[in-house]
Amino acid sequence: MDLKRVVITGMGALTPIGNTLEDYWKGLLDGRSGAARITHFDPELFRTQFACEVKDFNVQDHLDRKEARRMDPFVHYAMVAAHEAVLASGLEDYTELDKDRVGVIWGAGIGGLLTFEEEIGGWARREDGSPRFNPFFIPKMIVDISAGHISMHYGYRGLNFSTVSACASSTNAIIDAFNYIRLGKAQVIVTGGSEAAVTASGIGGFNAMKALSERNDDPQSASRPFDKDRDGFVLGEGAGALILEEREHAIARGATIYAEVAGGGLSADAHHMTAPHPEGLGARNVMLDALKDAGMDAGELDYINVHGTSTPLGDIAETRAIRDVFGDAAFKLNISSTKSMTGHLLGAAGAIESIACTMAVHQDIVPPTINHFTDDPEFHPDLNFTFGKAEKRSVRAALSNTFGFGGHNASVIVKKYED
């Protein structure tokens, strides 16, 4: 069976460092941190009192008030990012679009956490004392509802579902979209992910696991991947959307092509609920699988946007895996963790980081890793972590890594589009 080629024809971003694709990309290249004291609730009694929140966002600027009330914030974010991507792709104005062949595959790791928290945290009561719940409680909370709302808004009647694999969720969504299109099951798929877990239970839960940085005196420098004094990740929120399209369909309608999806890899650590395999075995396997799927050698890759969460164990395991997979070619790569700027968007991380890889390929520039202060002897000094500032270079292909609690690993490769 001949596999179709899959290209990226539109993107949208709503992030802690920019509420559009243009502003997000500029924020990355400028090395801007999105971390600040939490405003969504009073964090005074929490060990971590800061996060990377979406800023200057009013959902009523984008959605009807009545419609917005029936959605959790993670759906608000999804709708806004997806709309930017759809508009950028030109699909909205393409009158010959077969909507039966347009699908939506959307990722989220947690879903409607705020809705769940509000409903369970204080039951409303009827006069007889029995509990009374909002009739939209379940439809607002469930993870799949973003995909449903996107399809209903645009009338896309093709395949429609959500992926849940913790922090790998939106990368899984992108890989699924890639596979369905190249198998001929759809011509266009809106894909990506969203998350809105900066809530009291989100911060409290991750604090209980000792997963978050507690650098309350200096939030903007708290996310410091590969730094000797890293002390945990910074929770982020937002959404990223990509339009994946069958190449011939994109050419026929004169779409702008930003990059081509080359391949995707999947693996499991089979090791621990939350800790990575100490030797990076799952990370090694998923990158090898992605390269094999893309039909590429390690030397053909120029940039890796690493999972790089700023945790003591995770950064080491991933770097070991990169050296194992790429050998001497690892020293010719640019490596960076954009989580140093955006924080960790959990199920949406893979989407915004795949967008960063796509833009790096499209514009031949690598965004930096910020907040590096002290070298860690655990990391080879000749690896190029792109500390401090963006670097111009030819980027033929880029790989995005995302790893989730439960040992889920997903990697996707994008490359320059060649006719």
C-alpha cells in the first residue's frame, strides 16, 4: 500500500508567553519566561505559589458567553488555538472541502480539572438536602469534549476522538493524525492538545508528589532544565493546534506548507508510575522508533526539542538516551527545552513543542533553553543545549520528545518540505 505524504498547513497557539502563534514564537526566540505568581486562586498556603498561566485572556473575546459557560477552560483554550490554526490554513474559505474527510484528534492529560474541583468541592443542595449537580458537569469535564466541540463548530464529520497518555497526550494525537492521513482515512485532521490544570487541586496534587519547583522567590528562573540546581517543573497551561493534511490535497488548494511530518515513535518505560527509566531505555526506544518510521539516519536530524522538564532524574535519563541513540552525531545537534520558558503544559506540551519544531524547520532557527546558571557534571560538556539565546542554523529536521506518567513515550519528527 502506498502511504500518503502528510504536511502541516496551519498552526495556532495559546500559551503562557503568547496568545497567538506569532507571539508564542517571538516569546521563544526572545527567551521570555511565562512564570509568575498564581492569579487563578490564592496560592498563599501552597508550597508552590507560581505557575505559567495564560495571560490577558478573556474567553468572551472569542466565544459566545452562553457557549463558554458550558465549557471548561481546557476547552476554551482548545477552541481558540484550533480557530487560529483553521484560519491560518485557509480551510475556512475553501468551498470544495469535503467535511466528511476532515477529522479532529485532540489530546489532554487531565481534562476539566477546574470543573471537577468546583462540583465535587462543594455540592449544591436541594431543599430536601439531596445533592444537586450542574447538568453540564460531565460534558464539561470529560477529556474527549474538546474534539467534539471543535468538530461541531466547523462541521467536520470525519474521525473524531481524543488521546490520553499524560504528558505525551498531544504528541500521541499528532502521531495518530499522521497515521490516519497517510493510510487514506482522512484528508485533513485538526490535531493538538490543551490543558488547564493550574488549579488548587492541580498545584496541591503535584506538590504532594514533590514534582514542582518551590522557587517562590524567583519564579521566572524556576524552570531550569539541565542546570545543577533544578528542583522540579513549573506547571503551565494553554493549547497548541496543528492542521495536518494530505500533501496532494494541500497542493490542490494552494495551501502554505510549513513542514512535512516525517515519522512518529511510541514506547513504554515499563518501569515506574512517575519516574523515568534511569538509563533512559524508553526514551531511547521511542527515538529509534521515530527515526525508523521516518526512514532517517541519526545524522539527518539537526534539532531536538527535549521533554526536559527540569526534574533531577528526568533530564539525566533523556540525555543519556540521546547520546545512546545519536552517538557522535549528538554533538552536532542543537538541543533545547522550551519548557524553560512555557513551563510544562502536561497534555498540551507535545502540541506547542511540535509547533516550535515546525517553526524551527520553517525558519532555520532554534529556540533556546533559558535559566542556565550552573553546569551539572552529569551532562557531557560538549552537548549543545542552546543555552541563553536562539541560534540560527540550517534545520533540516527536528524531533520533539514527550514522556508521561505511566511510562508513556512519544516522539514526532518534522522535516523541511520538498516538492
